[in-house]
Amino acid sequence: MTTKNAQTLILKLTKDNYNNWCIRLKAFIGSQECVEITEYGYDETDSKEAEDSLQEAQKQVLKANRKKDNKAKTIIYQGLNEATYETINFAEMSKEIWEALQQKYKGADGIKKIHLQSLRGEFESL
């Protein structure tokens, strides 16, 4: 699947569609074999010297993980508008981006539920 095709498949995140967006994006990231990187992350080297000291097999794993992480970030970014991107642009890895979005939008859902329960209680008391 090419990136051009991917752009047409990715739903844009809004304040009202996080759960739907999350399910669809997770499926798409999974189809690109990047879901583990997004959910669990990976160990990045601290410096060029640390990377140079790795064995060849470890270097290959690190390179593959970086590639998957970049692919996952690209997919996530395509589903964001400018305002949302500005709130998560501090994150360097796809796992950090995913967690920041969860915190922002799941927290908002919790607040909405509490507010709705409060309004329902007021309505029932009337």
C-alpha cells in the first residue's frame, strides 16, 4: 500500500470521534506491522557511541524499530489537524504520541460522562 493511498484512508481526528478514530487507526497501524512499536515502544540508544558498541544483529533490530516507529508516526500525523499536531509535537516516538492523544481525548470523555451523569441527576430530581 502506498502512502498516497494511505492518505485517503485515514480518518481525521476531531474532538467528537476519538474512539472511532482510535479503532480505525490502530487497525491501519496494525496492517503496517507497527502496532507493537506504538503500544510498547522500543529502547533507543542514548548516543552514537552506544549505538556503535552494539552487535550487528542489535543494530539491525534498532534500525527496523526506528523504521516502524517512523512509519507509525507518519500514519498518526496524517490523521491529525494542525491544532492537534501542535499539542503533541513534543513527542519523539509513536508511543509517546499515542499516549498523549489518549490522555487528551480519553480524559475529555471522562469529563463528559461525569457532566452527563450530573445533568441526568438534576433532570431526575426535577
